[in-house]
Amino acid sequence: MADASKVVGAVDKTYSDIQTVKTRMTGVTGQLNQLKVAVATALPTDGGKGSSLNVAFVRQQLAKAKEDLAKFREAVRDAAEKGDSGGGAVGGGMRKAMKDDKSRTLYERLGGDLNIETAVEMLYNKALQDSRVRSFFEKNQRKMMNIRKRMYQFMSGFYGGPALYDMANLKPAHYHMNVTDYHFDVMLDLFAKALTELGVHPDAIKDVAAATGKIRKDITTGCTVRMELAKKNMEKGKDGLFKRLGGQEGIVVFIDRLYDLIAVDNRLKSKFAGKDIKKMKEGQYVYMTELLGGPKVYKGTDIAEIHKGVGLTDYEFDCFLGNMEKAMTGLGMEDETVDEVIISSEEIRAALLGRATGIAAHAKVVDGKSVLERLGGDMNVEAIVEMMYGGFRGDPRVKYFYEFSKEKLEGWKLKMTQFLVGAFGGAITYEDSKLRLAHYKYNITDYHFDAFIENFFVSCELMESDASAVADAAEVLGHVRKDITSGCTVRLEVARKRVESAGTDGLFEAVGAEEGLRLFMDKLYEHICKDQRIQHYFSGSKLDAVKAAQGQYLSVIFGAPIQYTGRPLDRVHAVMSISDFEFDCFLEHAQAALRDVGADSNSIDEAIVIMETARRDVLINRKPHDVRKTQEAASAKTVYERLGGESGITNFVEQMYAKATADVRTKSFFEKNKAKVSVHKKQLVSFLTKLFGGPSSYELSDVRAAHYTLNLSDYHFDCLLDIFSAVFKEMGVKPKDMQDAIAALQPIRADVTTGYTVRMEMARKNVEKGKDQLFKRLGNSEG
């Protein structure tokens, strides 16, 4: 055994050393690739001039690479010399990386400073080679070095290492870039690949993706808001856009300026080399006139046909859009107009690139099978949706959105099933174009969408669906994130910017200043105190004091010229366990109260944005939610169903009644005339149906009154439980089902026995005073 242990140890160490070698090699390769890109960028393209090569930069990087190579050779040599002695830097470092310790920070689990810096290099190089995101990263050398540096600084602090980046800069830095959820997902995928190549543990990579997903909104909000506002403007008609561009003459000037920029753009000009530019521009004058809201006069060849075989990529289309933006900015056009032109042009991307459109295009086919087929078909998707809805109703993060009637929820289930079937490659009976409008009015954030995706994953796991099919299905669903969350994003972002620019004092006045806030609080508490979901937080002798303190706090955050003198929110709520669901219910009533006092929709949005910032402090004791446990509980059959439903309960009552009337311990309670026995049995069936989770109109609150005058003691109740157990066994009921049924009966023990218990206690107390009183009440000896 000792020899075997040595062999295993030697293999383990050798594997660790190999992984370390790979890591070091990858780091050096990343540096050399950076030099390669620098030189390639400086080389002339198709006879044109290249950008100037930063010789000092190249020399500096070559020297650094040379130094790292020397360190690398030395590390390998040391590892080889130490052999089985172990403990070397090379083997020791990666041996830790082989095991993932979740108690450590992500910074440590990723391998610390060296690995993160190397991962950034690899990520950047991958991005430069990926046409989907290349346009965001292909800059001059100075900018590229700066972007790499900031990416590393951000990752260091964000994943738990040294804080080198001010997180407050993240959103402003990306706000004016056209980064969509699509681009964000591409970068997540590239980063995961880089970490995989570095040998990072799969669990750590998964946790990195989850953590990074939390900054999605900071990266994409700017683009989402601009694009959504542009869409809303265009929904009113594009004729206004055409006029703002200067009509036909303005289009001509714009196209001329665009082609001037393309002519000096090394990234694009090769695509136009040898072409009749004058003829192309004339065609685009007419086409762009129609596209941007002018007269429909274009009679040329279909745009997709023109570009067939050209081999355009996302990168080149992004470069083209970038030049469009530069041309319009140079002509002094307003930001809103630029956004609307970009949105209109984005509509033709798929046609120019020869790409299929619609969400179904993302359904991945493996071995000739679509995602739908790999998930098990329509029926399985329907079952997945059913399980998800069971999870939603118990998930505090999204429960608020599913607090509706059974009929409405059934309608939503049907629509979700129809959408998923079509999205995964089946028949399309629900158009994905309806998603945006259907969800626009709801305050659904990325936090909620991620909870939805988590419920989807767990449902698929419980259904034992194919893992690769589930991963592909999740990728398909990722494409509708923006449609689901854009309404909330736009409203809250617009409100936030209004607050930032004008302050909150305008909101204070909009809701009626001091008198309006007082009326708002009265209305708010009227709504809350009628809501059984949260009224228990707002009861007790100190309610007036709570209302006064809360009113002062809300007055201050709404812009009142006073100071808040109460305790910090996190301390106030530290003794509570308020959930997202309950906080959402509070916000619902706040919106209703604001409407009651006559606040306009913009003011209501601003108020909700401000109150939303308090969620973290109010939910200071937020508990992690177990999705799997919730779904398992929701999908479990009731005791009623497990006992065979109505027929099973009826059969049980018949057998139980026969045993109870034959048992000397209980027969006196069941021996009645035939009519009474029949009525009693029906009542018992109705009662047990209700108690075991079936459909019944029986009111459980009637149990105590029905048994109060009977002399049923705990002894009799236990006897009945014995009879119940015996009947269950004779019926072949499974032990777990029998156990759950008996457990359901135990809580009604007090209701059944209370009458007897109370009368016996009163009698005992009277007897304690002396039995002579009892003798007299019985009429003495004659009585």
C-alpha cells in the first residue's frame, strides 16, 4: 500500500507540475500575442499605410517576455532537480489549484495576481480575434494597454483581491458604448474559455460567471436605455427622424461624410476596393432615405442579395456603424437622432450578414435534433414549466410577480410553454416579438431574470434532462433577457438621471411637499394594514411611532429640507427577516399611495427608484433561497392524491368506521342510527379531503365546535390514530404516505379534545372545593 501511495503521489505531483508549466507558458504566450497584434496593426493593409509602430513599447514588452521566459526556465529546472523531494514552487502552486476551496475568495481560487493578469491577456486576445466584440477592443496601442490595465484592476478587487479600481466608474465608463447583453454574454464565454485553458477549477469558473453576471446592468444599461428610447420615438413614426436629418439633402451630406471616413478606415476600405463608389453612394442615398423615414422610392436589388457572398462579419458591420456615428456627430446631430439612426440600421444587420433572424435561430441542433427534441419534446417542456411555476410561487425573489388568480397563472403557463417550444426549435405559436410589450410595464430586473433562469435549471435537473441540451436552452433564453427587463431598466434609469440632474427637491414638491407627504403616509398605511402579506410588520402599540419615523425617512429621501434623526435602516431591520417578496409588496402600496395623492407617473418612478436603493439595508437578514427544495416540495403530491383521491378517502372512511364501531374503546362514539351514520361518514370524507390537501368546502375551523360536547379525550384520540394506522396498512398505503397522513391529523388533536379537557378541568377545580357541594347539587340522598 505504501508503494501504491508513492506512485499516486508521484503522479499527482507530475500532473501538478505539467499544469503549472502550461500556466506559465500561457502567460508568456499572451505577452507574445500582444506584441503580434501590435506589429500586425502597424503593418500596411492592401497597399495602404499602417499606423505608426510604437518601437519603445515593443522593446519593453520583448524585454519583459524575455525576463519571464528566464524565470520560467529556472522554475522548470528547479522542479526537475527537486524530483520526488516535493514542495517545489511549481508543483505546490498548481496542486492547490487542482482542488477548489470555496471558503477562499474568487481571487485566490483563480490563482491570484499572476493568473488574473494572464487571464486578462488571454481574454483580450480572444476578443480581438472574435468578430462579435472585436470593434470594442481594437484601439491604438496606448488605449489597448490602458483597457487591459483597467480590466485587471477591476477583476482584482471585484473577485476579492487588492481593490485597484473604483467601482463607481464602471457604469459611466460603459454608458455611451453600444454594449448589449449579447456582447456581455460573448465576453463571459471568452473569459470562461481563458480560465479553462489556465486550468482553473470548473466550480470556480462557474462562480466567476455568477459573480460577473451581477455587473451586467452596469455594463449594458447605457445602450439599453438609449436604444429603448429610440425605439419608442420611432414607434411614433420615422418621418420625424427624416426631417431631423435634414430630409433628402441631409441624407446626401450624411452619406458623403460616411464614405469619406470609410475611405481612410483600414478596417473597411478593402471591402470597397475596386467598386464603383459613385454608384454605390447613389444607391445608398435612395435606400437610406427610405430606411430612415423618407419616401419609399428604393427599387434596387434586395439588400441581402447585394451582400450575398461578400463575407461581412459583425466586426465589419460594427465598424460601419461606428463610422456612421462619427459622421453624424461631425455634422452636429443630436444624440437622440444618432441613436435612432443606429437602431434603424441595426435592423438590417441579419440581412447583410446572411444570418437567420428570430429567437428560433439560436436553437442549436446536435445530431440532427433541436434543443426541444433533446429536452424530450413538447410534453417535457410543459412539465418543466409546471415545475418552474411551483418554484416561482415559493421563491421570495420572484413570488410577487405570480400572486394572481389560478386562471391567470394557467394562461401564463400556456404562453410560456408555447414560447419555449418555439424558441427551442418547435412550432412557433407565440411570437417572441410580443415579449417586450408584455413585460414592459413590470419592474423586472436582471436579479429577477437570473432567478427565473435558476428555476429553469433546477426544473430541468429534476426532470433529468440532458445537460448539454439544458445549457443550450439557457443560452437561447439569454437572448430574451433584454426584452424581459428593458421596460424596468429604462424607467428606472430615466428616473435616476432626472434625480441626479435635478435633485430630489423636485420630487418633494411633486408629491405635495409636507402636507402631501403626510397624506401619502396615511394612504400608504391604509393599504398596508389591509394586506395580510405584510400587515404583521405594521401592528402593535408602537405603530404610530413607526409611522412617524418612516414618514420622516421618506420625506428626507424625497427631498424635504429636514434631517433624518432615526436609527440607520440596517439596524432598524436587523431583528426582522423581511424577504424580497415582502419588500415588493411594500413598493406596490407605495405606488398606489402616490397615485392616491395625485402624483404623476414620472414622479412615481422617481420615488420607486429612490426607495429601491433601500432594499439592501431593509433586507439585511435576507436568507439564501433553496430553489431545488422549493420545487421538490411544490411538485410533491398531496396526501389526498397519494391516498387515491376521493375514492381512496371514501374507501378508507368505510373501513375505519367498521373498525371503530367494533372497538370497545371507541364504539360509543360511532354507534348511531343508520341516517346519522350516513351523514357522519360524508362529513368525515369531506373533513379528511380538506385536511389531506384535496378539494373540499369543509371549514377546518368547525372541528372544535363539532366535537366540543363529546367526551373525546387524548386516550380516545390515540385509539383512533391506532385504528387509522391499521386501516392504512390493510389498504397497502406506503409507510411514508401513512406517516404524512398521521402527521396531518396530529394538529387537530386539541380541537377534538378541548371540550372534554375544559369540562374535566372545571369539574376538578369544583371538586377541590369539596364534594359536599356536588352532593347537594345532586339532591342529597333523595337525589
